[in-house]
Amino acid sequence: IKALLDIRPDEVTVLKDGKPQIVNARAVKLNEIIQIKSGEKVGLDGELITESGSFNTAALTGESRPDTKYKGDTVLAGMINLNTVSAIKVTALFQDSKLSKILEMVQDASSRKSQTQLFISQFAKIYTPIVFFLALALALLPYFFVANYVFDIWLYKALVFLVISCPCALVVSIPLGYFGGIGLASKNGILFKGGNFLDVMTKIDTVVMDKTGTLTKGVFKVQKVVAVGVDESELVRLAAILESNSTHPVAKAIVDYAGELGNDKATAVEEIAGHGLIGKVGDKELLAGNLKLLKKYNVTYQTEIEEIVDTVVVLSIDKKYAGYITIADEIKEDAAEAIKKLHSLNIKTVMLSGDKQAVVNNVASILKINKAHGDLLPEGKVEQVETLKKEGKHIAFVGDGVNDAPVLALADAGIA
């Protein structure tokens, strides 16, 4: 709870008549504009109204990779602005922000009782009064039946009976056990919404999971470079100079792969949404993007590129096809160990993904996942989980995207 409170700023900078004013975050109204400087935490949920911005979302998503937001995208309280000054139109009050809801969830977790806790509470309501009145009877009734009645002796016996019969061991230890479990899990970064979900997890026999961001890092890296009519290192250098003008994760992967770029800069750079970049480096006119970009500018290319499974950045120099760079997501270092441990507990694993079936099969074979299904829309994932439930499986679903919400709700336990 303290960690969540630490990432929620109490003051924000509001723009009023074009002038910045620092005010209490609780006093900000809907549709007001707040300003976030580089390095500052976002105080309220809102809609980005500047053209773009890069944010560290680790506090909310656990992902260390910066998330680039564009005009109209949602920005949440707790994110950290990484570069330029950003302006955000407030869409949720302080108490209604996603971060505030998470904080409430942590605080309310202990109030969600498991079936065992509920039974013990009901049992104690009946059992405790009975024990108390029996102890009272043990202290007073012998007065009418015992010749040498001594109140102190019978009171002592009644107290002994009361101590022995008291259900404290059950009434105190069981809730304390669940509360301790929730607390220890929170300390290790796992938030249980209540004690009832601790019970649910003991029955899980099948774990269904998403691929991107769950089993993979969601961070792209260059896998292969193929140059045609130009030196490979020169192709990478030119591509990186052009891509350095984009904040897209694929562009960043190429720039990181190229290393030092020197003093050369790209000019007349234009980003075509859904296609890629065009620009000039020196006297060379470059195109870097997907196959749609080359088709748009009538640049012919090798048709076998269309069969490549990974993400492909195709390049042309002076309207002539010059090669391509393949980029793929990386599997998380601990993914294989996690799957292995699940199998050692006799828990079956299933992967559902919207990615290409070939990519999904490759990841599944590396991690030794029991079943893998690709090319799925959100409703397709729901159908797969419903099929497993009809087979009598107790399912935990692990996902990290909004598209996983229907499946998270359908599963016996949702992990996000």
C-alpha cells in the first residue's frame, strides 16, 4: 500500500489561461488541462493532447519498456513522462483514477473472505455463546447440587473449561493465515483480490496464457539483415539514421542494433501511418517500412519476403529495393523455468495468441507448452477457454492486454 501511495503525486500543474498553477490533485476537475514535465509522474488519468510522448509505465504494468503515446491516447496516473513536456486533458477525478482503484483493491482484499473463513465465522457465532453459557453454568449450578460448594473453586474450573473450549485457535488463526498469505504475496508483487482466490488457486489444473508481454518481453531485437546491391553494414547504418526519427519499438531496435551513427542526419523525414518512413540521408532517398510502403511507391521486391514469419522492415535506396531487416520479440529469460515448474506440479499449459500460428508454434516448441493456438481474436480466445471449461478443467488465465479482459473474466482465476 505504501509503494502505491508513493507513486501517486498529491499535486499537479494545471494550465489556467495558458499559465501553469500547482494545485492539489483532488481539486482538479474533469476536462482541465494538466502539464507534465520530463521526469514527472502523471497525477491523474487523462487524454494526451500533445502530438506524442514517451512514458515509463512500469509502476502500473511491470513493463520496463517505455510506452510511446500519441495524441488522443489514454495516459494513466502513476506513469512517468520521459522526454518532452506533455499536456493531458483530465478524464477521471483523483479518486476515480486507475491507480486509486488499484489502491482500493489492495486495501479491500482482506475483506473478501474465503469459504473456510465464512464457515469459521458462522461456526463461531453459534459455538462461542454456547461455550460461554456452559462455563457460566459450571460456575453457578453446582451451588444447588454440591454440599461443600466453594465459589472460587468452581469459578476456576469454569475458567479452565472456557479456556480449553474457546475457539480462538480457529477463529483467529484461519483469518490470520489468509491475511498473512495475502500480505506475503503483495510483498512479492502478487496482488490477490481476496482470500477466496487463494482457495481457487489450489484447485487450478490448467494455466492458459497469452504470448506477447506474458511469455515474451514485448521488446523487439534485430534477428537478421539481408542486403541487396549494398554493403550490409551500410544498409543498417542508413536504416538506423532514418529510423532514429521514429519512437516506434521496431525503429528503436534497428537504432540499438546499429550502434554509433556518427553525425549524419536524415532530412525531409515523413512518417506514413501504417507504412513506415521516407526521407533523405545525404543524396540518397530512403524508404523503410513494411511491404505496403514499397507497393505504394511502386518498388519491386523479392516475393519470398511475404513468407517471412517475423516482423520485416523492407528498405529501398533511390526507389530501388535494397534488402530487409527481420525483427522479433524475445522470450523472457524465466519463461521456460516457469513452464517447467508448472509441469512439475502436473498443471497443463495452453498458449492463446493473436499472433501468426507459425510464431506461436515456434515459441511453444521452445518453451515446451502443451498446446498452442494462434491467429485468435478476443472472441476466439473465449471459445478456447469455454471448450476447456466444458472438459472440466479449472483454469487460470494469464494475460496483460485489454484484449484479454473477456478471457480473464471467464477463467476461474485471472492473472494480469
